[in-house]
Amino acid sequence: MEKIIATEVPPHGLDNEILTYLTANSNELKLDDAVVYYGFPVFKDYEHETIKSKILILSRVHGLVLLQTSVKSNLEVDDENLSQVFSFIDSAIRKSKLLRKNKKELHVQFESAIFCTEQLDGDDLENETITSINGIQTYLDEFSHDESPLGDEIFDEARAIIEGSKALSKPSRRIKISDDPSTKLNILIELEKEVSNFDIDQRKIAISLINGPQRIRGLAGSGKTVVLAMKAAHIHLQHPDKKILFTFYTKSLYELIKESVSRFYRHFAGDEPNWEKIDILHAWGGRKIDGVYYNACIENSLSPIAFQVAKSNNPNDPFSFICAKLEERTLKQKYDYILIDEAQDLPNDFFKVCYQLAKGELGSDKNIVWAYDDLQSIFNVYQRTPEELFGSDSDGNPKVDLRKFKANLSYGQSNDLVLYKCYRNPLEVLVTAHAVGFGLYADKPVQMLENQEHWEDVGYTVESGELVAGTQAKITRSRENSPLSIYQQQSKSDLVKLYGAASIDEECSWITDGISAALAEGLKPHDILVISLDDLNARTYFSKISRTLAQHGIRSNNLLTSISAAPPFTLDDMVTLSTVHRAKGNEASLVFAAGIDAIYQYKNHRSGRNKLFTAFTRTKAWLRVSGWGDKANYFFREIEESLLNAPSLIFEVPNIEEIETIQRDLDSKSSEIYKLHQMVGELRDQGFSEEEIQLELNLAFGKGE
């Protein structure tokens, strides 16, 4: 029996007694395959009052069963509440064609009962009554259907509706243009169906609310952003008067986050959230766009530090500099809940700022949920501890101690959660991205995970060898953790194609020809993303590509030429042209990674490897990689070896201490060059003109006028 606990269970009440009984007797009650929800789902009535369910059972044998605990003095109120919850759930499942037998009947039986152990006087109640724990079995036996249990399709559909994942699955508007299952359009239609069935583990994490901090980990593409969006909506349903902050690193995620929160909330409430209670804010912000840092400064009567000043004080991490300065001040507590996405990209000092902004005196009182990508940042696979993120108190104790706080959680709750499955990338692409990102098939690996447990955390198993320096190891990623079925229609060489060009013109022609061919197979322009790995020549790439596309009547969304501070990443019927930095957190069905030769000078550097990993993992299906000459061929050899070995990684385990020593030396030798490239890319992303970029470089590197 699976339990999903959405809110705290009072330790000594009737609710806890029933949940304990159901768990201990699941076999006798025929509930082994059932799902039991506590405190979920939650709805809004026409007066915008919150209607909460107590215990809901979804069983293959019994259908749906609602249980409401009560005491005699509150019986009528609880009976009315139970009837309202029943009506909301009944209405939701009747919207599904799959669950309707006909206009009046459902494929899923639905019953409800009040549980009250006090002597009742034959009260005229709408719902049946159960007066003892043992009476639960008698009640369930009355309508069990051992001979005709619910099939997977009906059971899964009912579960998806109850948990709200149907709110996030958009019906495909794509129309097949042929019956060939191997065409890109037909493959994409099937992929979108698979991804729309939101993973059960994701839904459980989204629904579960605890008091205190919570960490969510998983690979890029495991659904953490949507999980947090669902969680924000669920918090707002449960606690409509609480102030919620949802913050993130990548500006282009704003619309996706807001839409996801809105759709999930509307599924249960029927209308829009109260946006005065939910702040969706970029971590930094500025005069043109609200952000956590900028707003905190203004609201605490402090002057925000300008980007140029921050960059001059800390060229490698200006955001860390300004957060550290802000964190030194005492800030007003503002938020009841803070949700932090893309935590791997945010500095420790930002978390300390959020700690101050969260209501509560102690760390255990701070409702802060942070989600980060294992291996999103290849060059920093070390997982920062909560103590590093939030700091220590005056006695030297961690302000946030998840192990210590876990002891205070109620029945079935956890504050440290892992998402193992990756829904964004085909298995072969993801394994290749890991191999190239680590440099496993290069002259020497650039980075390595710390131990077997870390590999298992990101969905791999050790097939042979031990992860000991100097030994040969083989680790494999299972289909279960990368469940997309595209491999059934597409070979490795279909999924990943490489092209070595003689010039930038030839490379751009190959890309535009590939785009035209994909459109002929039924893809839409907005299904396609072109990423320039070459920051210095990104404008040249995009200018040539957009000009050629325009000649063929294909429009492009060039993010480098947008005048908006946070332009939409995807626009209907337009091919997106983006840098790696802008592409983070976004995805497309077909990705072209152009200019891989520009990474050659950083082939032994974590920063270069991280760029490749991020670019490759933007694709939901097909990856195309291109560049010039021998520098591109260097990486092509790695990619080809990785595809040959996929779904496994086969390598000699390096000495991690030696890698760290080499990386520190490389960091110091190439820091000025890398700093220049990074700065150019970031300034272009922010819309600076070439003249303005030159001025900034002069200021940063001390050059004359």
C-alpha cells in the first residue's frame, strides 16, 4: 500500500489511528495495491473557502473511498464537508471520457463515510457512518470487487486526476501527416504522451508538505521545476493567507513557472491563484525586472549594488558578492514559504539571504524548499551541505540540519527527496552528455563523482569493477531511469549526428538544411533550438542562420537581439537561437549545438565541459553537433565512443585528488581568458551592444580608452 501524506498527521488522533490500521492490515483489507492520501486533495468552493479531504483511498478492488473522522459535536459540519469533497472529486473524474461508462455511470465506484467512535443517535447524515476501527473492514467488504479489479488504464487515469497531473498535460495539437511511426512528428507525438503522464514520484513530492526545510535532488530533466510549481500551488490551496516566494536562476523560466502554478491551482480551485500572495521572482532582479535581491534591498531601505560594481569586486561571481553584502544586514522576515529552483546555480550567500527573508526564529521553523540538479554543473559535482548553504549559529551549530529536523516530522514524511528518473533526454543522449561532460573518453577525465552512492543517486549502477583509482569500471544507466521509448524507433546514429565543417558558412548551411528537413517531417519551428557554444562568434552564427531561414520563410527568435530584459525563450512558429547561458533550464525537441571547436581550448577545463553538458541536455529527442576542423573532431571522437558504449560508461577510475590539483592549476592559468569569454557571453545575454561590451571589458580589465 502506498501512502501520500500531504499535511502533518496529528500523532494521537483518530486520523493517525486509521492510517496505522490501514497500513498494518493492508493485506486483509485488500489494499496492497491501493494508494492512500491524507490531507489531499484540497479544493475551493464558490465562496473561495478551502475544502480539505481527510483520508482518500484509491483501490483496484474498492474504487474510491473517502473517510472523514469526526466527533459527535461536529458531526453535521464534517458530514457537509465530506459531501463537498465528494462532489468535487466526482465532478473531476466525470470530466474524463476514459472513466465514464455513460452519462450517469463511472468505471470507478465511489463511496464515502464518516468515522466517529462516539455513540450516535441516528443522525440524519448524507454519508454512511463507521463507529469502530474494525468496522472499516466490514464497510470495505460491502463493495469490494475481487473478481473485476480496476485495470491499469482506469486506475492510472483516476490517480492522475486526483493528483492533478492532468492539469499539466496539454493535449497534443499535432496532426499526423503520415502513418510511418519513425517520422519525427509521430515520434514527438508519442514522446509528449509519455512525458504528460507525470511520474508518480514527482507527484508525491509535489503534494507532500512538511513544516521546516526540505531538499529535492535529481538530474536535469527529472521535473524539479514543475514539482516546485505544483508544490507552490498546493501550499496556496492549503494556506491561502500565507505569503509564498518562488525564486530561480534562469530568467526565461518565469512564464513556465507561472503557467504551471496557475494550471495546477485551477485544477483544484477553478480560478486563478491570488498573485498578491505568490511572488515568482528571479534571484537577482534590477530596475527593469523584480528580483529577490533587488526587492529585498528596496524593502529594507538599502541601495542595490549595480552589476558593474559587483563585477569589478568579484568578476567570477558578482551575484555572490552582492548577496554577501546584503546578508550582513538584518532583513525583515517576509515569506511563510520559500521555494528555490536551480539551487546548484545560486551562491551560498543567496541562501543566507533567503534564510533571513523566511519567517520563523529557528532553522526548523523556516519553510524553505530548495531543488538542485545533480550533475547540472559538471565542474562542481560536490554537493553543498545545508550547513554551507545556510550557515551556522553563534554556537557553531548548523542553522539547517536535515537529519536532526527529520526526527520531528510526522507519519510518512521526509525532508530529503531524490528524483531518479530523467524525462527530458533519451538515454543515449544523457549518457553521452555525462561522458563528454566528465571527459571520460578524453586524454584525462576532467571530473569524477565522489563514490558509488553518488553515481546511484543520479541513476547509474556499477556493473563491473570497483570505483577505486586505477581500476577499470563499467557503470550502466537503466531504461527505468530514462524511460523515454524513442529508442524503439530511432537508432543512436538517428538521435545524435555530427558534422565537421570547413567554414562557418558551411556549418550554418548544414544547420539551416537540417532545420528545413525537420520541418518537412512535421516539426514546428518552435520545436527547434540552435545553441552557439562559441560566445565570441554567437552573433555571427545567429545572423547567418536567421538570414538563411528568413529566405525560406522561417522566422527565428534570436535571444541576443531581443530588447526585453527577460524575453520569452520559445515563441510560436519561431526557431530559438540562444547561448548556452540563456538555454539553461529550457528544452527543445531538436537541438543544434554549433561551434564546438570553440570549446577546444577548454577541453581540460571544467567550465568548457560544463558548457557541453548543458547544451547536449537541452534536447528532448534529437541532438546535432557541429564545428570546424581538428578541434571539432577531438570532441567527435569522444561522442562516438560514448554512443558505442551507451547505455554504459566504461573508464579507468581516476585519482580524484590528482584531478583537483590539475583543475586548480588550470583555473589559475586560464582564468583571465575564461573570464573574458564568460563576461562577453553574459553581457550579450543581457542585451548590451558591441560598443557597450567593449566599454565593460575596458573597465573590467583595466584597459585604456
